[in-house]
Amino acid sequence: MMKLNELGEFALIDRIRAQVKPGAGVLRGIGDDAAQLELPVGEQLLTSTDLLIESCHFDFAWTTPADLGHKAVAVNLSDIAAMGGTPRYLYLGLACPGSAEVSAIEAFMTEALALAEAHGVTLVGGDTCRSPGPWVVSVTVEGTAATGRAIGRDGARPGDVVVVSGSLGDSALALAQLQRGQSPAEFLARRHHRPEARVALGQALAATGCVSAMIDLSDGLSSDLGHILEASHVRARLDLAALPLSEPFTAALQADPELLELALSGGEDYELLFTLAEADLPAVLDLGRQLNLPLTPVGVIQAGEPSLLLREASGAERSCQTRGFDHFAARKQRDDA
Amino acid sequence: MMKLNELGEFALIDRIRAQVKPGAGVLRGIGDDAAQLELPVGEQLLTSTDLLIESCHFDFAWTTPADLGHKAVAVNLSDIAAMGGTPRYLYLGLACPGSAEVSAIEAFMTEALALAEAHGVTLVGGDTCRSPGPWVVSVTVEGTAATGRAIGRDGARPGDVVVVSGSLGDSALALAQLQRGQSPAEFLARRHHRPEARVALGQALAATGCVSAMIDLSDGLSSDLGHILEASHVRARLDLAALPLSEPFTAALQADPELLELALSGGEDYELLFTLAEADLPAVLDLGRQLNLPLTPVGVIQAGEPSLLLREASGAERSCQTRGFDHFAARKQRDDA
């Protein structure tokens, strides 16, 4: 097996570059000081960037380099989807130890590029270097949305319905099983390792012009809804009985009712969460049927200080902590425990 | 001293966000899924991204967090400058160990934001997380250039003059002294820790329309000229006696003539290297005088397979290796040694 040390940085860049196909609007891509790009007239620029670090964001004990390549790109595509945009350009930074196998790096790149290509996204820049320890991945995705059509987190209004795509908690359940040394069912494992960015849904929702706020579920339903509530200065009530759950998740839930917490606050679903006036709901639910992606109303926006109420199946209500997952504090809790 | 663990990720982001002033064209900045930006009509997008890792790209033995903040931004501004563009938007990813002092992180951010602001660049996105080991910094800068005005590496033509801004080797000399445990003179230390991106020069050169190829000096004169030669399919001859050297560098060179190698192949000068027809040289040299930045012709482009010839002061010629610094291979040599 060839190690990165033996191949060298420039040969690695040459190999990556050879895999990249020309893309629309690319005047200069990999191989100049900066990418030079022509955006479509009448479109605004959307940019999302992420930094992923081994043992903080991923663990090679259960994540393959190929999974990592897919997920690193999917997570950023999902951010563009959450604005209702069209992703167009990708930048990848990768640092791995010199002892990393070239085949692992190539598996990472192949999956990253395959997912980008499937969405019409072109790799136009990046960076490789040697890490003294952990693998480090930086991803930047640029996309566009027609002027005034991008959807932020700040437009939710009292009376709006809260809607979520797909099913909740599958990824967190898979991770919990992996962390306990169990093997998740294939569906759950796929939801964790190969999340699908809901790009077509985001674009379709932006085109309707009736979505008031949107976010993608990376930190978990309660936390990400919390971001909308804070940005929009409203509160919300979620109906726990309404949360959309997959069959494998439902099966696990029957054995352990505590798992409902994963649907409410587990991370990495990469579904879209959005708000809209109740009058517009039927047309939007139709849109979901056309895209073959279930859309489920799960709650309602109310006037009031940002806060989240949960309504149990019994009708009882309780308040819920909304702030997102904090990497530092979470680790500190574990350190302290 | 407060540690990052005690402050938490969200509080850190809030602190950073509070320091950011509104910027032109920013419809949504920090705090949404993606930044939403309106580029000036008739301008193309330029994007540069970098990944910097402790002990690979920087060493806290002689680099302060404040220096790192400045340099991380300067290096990416320099890439936009090398295209002749106007930098506009900044994204910062920062991972540090939970034991990192909040004051160190704030010093990093303060200098990064100060340099961005000095160039009219707005922080519109980013990411913070905990690193299991090294500090990791990812930087993305977006800029623009008028359609067709950006300058790439691929336009150098036989007969063109090769010109460099500022002086060469100062940064590499400072680094060599630091690595030997010496204290560089203030001028040299500043050239290493606080490089200036030549943004105004790059813009002025792009406006002339007569620069055929341009790159910034990050890997060293010979390597970076090598990138132009490969992209333009030409060769070049450099006059060693013509290399512009600062007074402190010249003084060190008198004590040790071997140091000339640092002016030729030392990295991190962040000067601009460009080519243009000889007829356009006088007007461009005037431009340098107006900007109070020396511009020095150092060689000539010739027809032929990409290769680099060096002409010694004696008139003797020898060939020179042109490929840039390879992080993996360089480390491997050290490991093997």
C-alpha cells in the first residue's frame, strides 16, 4: 500500500485534478491563485464552509474514508439547500498524516467528487497538506439563488406551521448503536454515513415564495428549530406524536421509549425544517409528494420570547432546551464525568 | 485565564459576531446556513481557500496567536491580489484544544478582523470547534474582478519581462533565524509574521490590462515562477544579480553568501511576481513608484519547454529545480535523514 509520504503533495493534487470535469461558469479552477467564476446574471451568491476534524466530527472506528468524502460534501450541500439555493462550486482542503494510505485518500476524493458531480457541482479549488495528527477536512461550497429568493432563518411568523422533511433520529440512532459497538441496520447506517442533501426540495420550496424560514437539521430538531426561533423572535410548540419516524426507528422505539429523545434532539438528519402560513400547506405537501419525499407538519409558531414547548401524546406540555450542540461544552461534560 | 472549555462554542461565536461590522453586499452573514451576498454587476467571483495546521504551517514557539490571525488572512488576501482582484468576504474556521486560552483566541480573531477591515473585507461566515490536538485554521476569501480583467498564471509569452514587487527572502531569513533560536531584526520578523498582501498593486496591474501572468510568492521565487512557466508552457531566465534584496537581508548575505538561496527559493514573501511585454515596463514601473512599492525586472520569458535558467553575476548560466515546496516530501526527507 502506498503511503502519502511516498506519493507527495503535488502528485496527489495532479491525481485529483485529473478526476475533475470542466464545469459551467468556471473560467479558472484548480491550479491558479484563486478560482475565477462567472455567476448567472440575476443570482446572488450563497457560501457555506465547514471544518471537520477526526475524533471531533468523525471517527474512523466506524466511518470509512469513502463515507467521510460523501458526508463532508453532503453537509455543505445541505446548507445551500437550506437557503433554497443551487450549489455550484466546491473547494476541498484535506490534511492527513504522512502515513495515511493513498488508497484511503483516493476513496475519500472519489466519493466527494461523485456526490458533487451528481449535484452538478464542480471542484474548483483546494489544498492538501500533511497533518501532525488527525485528519482534517475543510469544505467550502458556493451556490446561487435568484435575487430575493434565498430563505433565511429569520422570517417565521406567529401562526406559521412548522414542517420537516423525511424522518427524524435515524442518524443519531445509528451513531448511538455504533458507539455501543452494535451494527446498525443498513437503512440506519446509510442515514448516518451517507446523508442526502435535500437540494431539489430546497429549490422547489424557494420557488414557491411562500416559505418564511428554513434551516437544515444538523444539530437536531429542537436545537435547529431554536435557531429559527431566536432569529425570528418567536416561540414554537412541537407535537411529539407528530414527529415523522422511519420503520427501523419505530421498531427500536418500541423496545426503548427513551429513544424518542433522538428524534427530538439527535443530530445529523440533514432534513429540511421550514415554516409557512397554514393556507400554503396543502400546495407544499403536494410538492413533497411530487419529489417522493414525505413532508410532515410537526408544530406551530406562536408569538412570544424565543422558547420551545413540547406537547406530549397525552396533551401535557413541557418546555425544552433549544440551544444547539456545543462541541466544547459537550466534551467538557464528558471530561468532567 | 478563561479556557475555551469554560466559555463554550456558542458564546465564542457570539463574541466574534459582536465584533463584526456590516459590509457592502451582505444580505445574510454569520448566523444563517450560508452567507447570502450580492456581487457588483459586471464582476466575476474570485475565491481562495487555505487550511493551516499547527506544527505544519506555523509554530507557537515563535508565532503568537495575533500573528497567526494576521497571516492567515493576509495569505488569502494575497491570492486575490495575485489575480488582480478586490477581496470582499471572509470565512474563518478555527479549531483549538479545549484548554486553549480564550484570550489567545480573541487575539487571533482581533488581528484577523483588523486586517480584513483594513481591506474592506467583511467576515460573513465560519465555524469553531474543539480540536483533539493542533490548532487548525481554515480561511476562505471571496473577491471580485471586472469581467475579463482577472490575471491568471497561464499567459506569459516569450519576450516578456519577469517583474517582482518588494524584496525577496526576508521572511525565509527570519524563519531560518527563528529555527536556529536567534531573534531576527524587527524588519525581518515583521516580514515573516505580518506579511502585507499587495492588493492595491494587484488591482492597479489588472487595470492596466498589460500583465500577461501573475502569481504571489508563497512557495518561493523559483517555485512560483515555475508555476507560471508550467501553466504558460514557456521557460525563463532569472538574473541572480537583479534580485531585489532589503538592507537587512543584504547585510546578512555579506556574512554568509549561501543565503542568496533564500531569496531565490525561500517561501512566504507574499510579493507579486508578474510578466509583461518589455514595451509596457516603463509605465508599470511608474505605477510601483506611485504606490511606493519597488518593482524590479528580474528575468525574461523564453520559448521552450518549462524550465528555469539562472544567470550568475559572472554571466555563467545553470538550470534550477522549479517545483514548489512539497509538505509531504519535505517532511519525508527529514524523517529519512
